[in-house]
Amino acid sequence: MQSIMLALAFAGAAQPNLPTASSDDESAQAPVASQAADDVGQGQDETPATDPYPREAIGEGQVVGRLASTRWTEDWRAMADQAKRDDFLDRLKFLPLSDDGEVYLTLSGEIRVRSDFLTNTGLVERPTERRDRLRVIGGADLHLGPNVRLFAEIAHGGLDGRNLTTQQTNFKNDLVVQQAFAEVSGDIAGLEAGARYGRQEFLDGSALLIGSRDFNTIRFVVNGLRTWVRGSRVRAGLFDFEFTELGAGGTSDDRSDDDTRFSGVNLGFVLPTDMFGGSKLYFDPFIWRLRQNDLTWGPQIADDRRLYTGARLWGSAGPITVDWNANYQSGSFGDRDISAWQVFLSQTYRLGEDRTAPSVGLRFDYGSGGNGTSGTGTLRTATTPYGINAPFGYQITMTPTNLLAVTPGFNFQAFKNFSVNLEYQLSYRPEETDAVYRPINRPYVGTDQVSGHKVADMIRMQTRWNITPRLFMGTRTEYTIVRNVLTRAGYADSFFATAWLSYRF
């Protein structure tokens, strides 16, 4: 607790003057409260094409103002002008290492303190749990001229509390190399081209399919190669990654996991801006392949070879914001075929002309199920490569496998820089003979043996307060009411609440 109190004191003492950033990155990407494409700021643009592809749509996470969740997407070259620096920390954003300023270093960091309060963790009757968590991140971005960069980031995760049910390495970790990569980019025949190799965050797709999992203390990263070519209205990318297996000690026990391989092709198209009387919409088809050795589905352990074929349509048209995703999953699990679907449809409507006006939203989320616990027949359980699960349950109680969720929501700004999002989620299982699932393909024991489709109702609230441009606070509260399926299998209602304070520079 002493380390947490020191971090709070350091964060609270800072009062810089920078553009406002979002609070918890995972909450900023939650579908009902998602920001329109025109709310996103400009990212790193070392070697732009004559008319570059829109920076908010290149699959590198959101940048609002100048601060971003993925820190290497930020562009701090303006800090070369001393007149634009507001405090001593601005000096760290542009440290010239050559006379012409073409070689320079950008330093970044984050301190986040977070406390979670849970009753009946995992929907099982047990003593109340409290998790006190600390995240400390330090990063360095070295630019060797306009075409080469090296980026490294280390992180520490601290965990304390009462009646702890988890000691996972993405919550508690002494020290980890969170990212470390080299990048080469340039302008080729009017096209922006590049390659990035090493440990990195890869976010080129819906956060429900591939996300940083910012709810964790140590964020989700992959190891390998990403390449891209971008014109003004079309882009294409290839990638080939292995996941990261984290140890619990220092930096030497984290390795690239040979048992998982994620590769594929991403395309992107800017749709005509005169559609629907004026819009900013993007269409992103993709084909991905995920290989996971020794995966468990019910009683069977086998190699899972899964091919994702799908597309995403997202962006804004006037007061309407949409994020629509669909994918079909084929392949094999051992000697069994895979045939599964996922559909995620999110839409919001802004109730006013001002960009801070209240908005109403509706999410429809579907992940197929079938034969996940039987051990026989075609496997119809849908799964994501590594998407975020918080939108389906703040306690991480649900995942889009054998799930149908309908979630109306309302978002409003209570006062300047303080927003509130309210949701009511109704959850069902489409396939009655299969289980209800939590993340990592884990079934709720006994749910495949009881009848019914109604799983749970969830009442939730999320707040985001930008105290200063570098300091922000967030809260999440959720009450889960178990319904027919979970009740018959012996599970209980639960309450979850969390609050965090994050300081970035």
C-alpha cells in the first residue's frame, strides 16, 4: 500500500496544460460509449504519402489530443519549439540527439493505481475480494531520422488486497519488457510503406476481437512482424505473430510462445464522404489465421486451427456512430471441424448538435455455441483471438462464446470533462445444450446440464473524469443478476466496483 500512496501523491501533484486524453483505454473503446472517428486526433506521421490514409483508421489505437494508449502513436515533434512547452516534462518529449533534430528521443511513462471490490467473484458464493493494483510503465522512442525508429517499454505490475482469487502474471509481475521493436518506413511511389518487427501492441481491428486488455495491469502484446502499404483511400497490411508467455519475475522469463501463432491480411477502404449527406466511414475486410496448440474445449485437449473471415464497417455519419463487425470461423480442432460465427453491432445517436451532447446507444453481440462440452461433432463455439471482455461484464464474467447480448445504453456529460455511461445488458445463450462460458474457453460448470436460455442481467455504470490533461480518473460499477441458466447451475448474483487514477506524461 505504501507504493500506491506514493504513486497517488506524485500523480496528484502534477498540473500540466496539454490536450485532454481519454481515461481508461478499455473504457474509451467500449462500443456504446465509443467516440466517432472525427473525435480522434492525429498520430505519428514521420513519412506521409502526398495524401495519406486517415491516421485514425490505420489500426494503431486511438489518439485523443496528443496522449494515446499506445504511446508510440504520439507525435511530439512540436516540442522542438521551446515556446510550445508548458512544463519541464515537455522537454522529455523531444530530446534532440543531432544538430538538425532528425535524430531525437521521446520518453513516456504512466503510473496507474486501481482498486477493485468484488462480491461472489466468478459468480460463486465466497468472501468479498479486494484487489489493489499498481501499474508503472516507462518507455523510450528513438527516431533515427525520418525512416527508422526503435521503441522500448518496460512495465511493473503490483498486486495486493484481501481474499485474492488471482495471482496471474498479467496482474502481478516484477518487471516485463512490454514492448520492444524496430521500425522502418518510407514513401514509395506515392505510397506509405513500412515494417515493424519485435514485441508490440497490435490493434488493427475491432477491440472486441483484438485489444490491449487494459483492464489487466500488464497489457497484451504479441511478437513478430507487421507490414503495411497505404495510399490515400486504400490500405493493406500483412502480419505474423506469436503471443507472449509472461513469467512472474524479471525481464528474462518472458518469452514468445511457440504454441500460438496469429497471422493474416488486413485491408482498409475509405468510403465516399458524401454518403448519407456527409460521413466519415471505413470498411475493413480481413482474413486471419489463429493456431493454438493443446487448447481445451470441454473434455478434449487438441490443436485448434481457426480461420477468421470477416469485415468491419465503422465510423460516423452526422449524429450516428456505428461499429459493425461480422466474422465466420472455420478450421479444425483435433479431428473435428470448426464452424462458428460472431456478430457485433454497435450504434449510437447523439442527441444534439454539440459533440458533448448526450447520446443513446444499442449493442447487439452474438457468438455462436455448440458441442463445446460434448467432445464430439462439429465445434460451433466462437472465440476471439485476444479481444477485450469488459464490455460483456466488468468482472470478466462473460465472453462472446455461446452468447447473445442486447445492451441499451445512455451516455452524457455530467459536467465539464466528466462523462457518465449507463448500460443494461440482457444476456442469453443461443445453444441450450452447450455451456455458458467465461474467458479462455472455461465453461461455467453444470450449465450444459440445465435447461434455459436466459443467463443474466447486468446493470452497469462507468464514469470518466479528465482532471487535468495528464491526470484522469475512472470508475466502473456493475451488478450481475443471475437468471435461469446460472441459477439452476448454482451460481449467485455479484457486485463489482473499481476506481482508478492514472497519470501519463
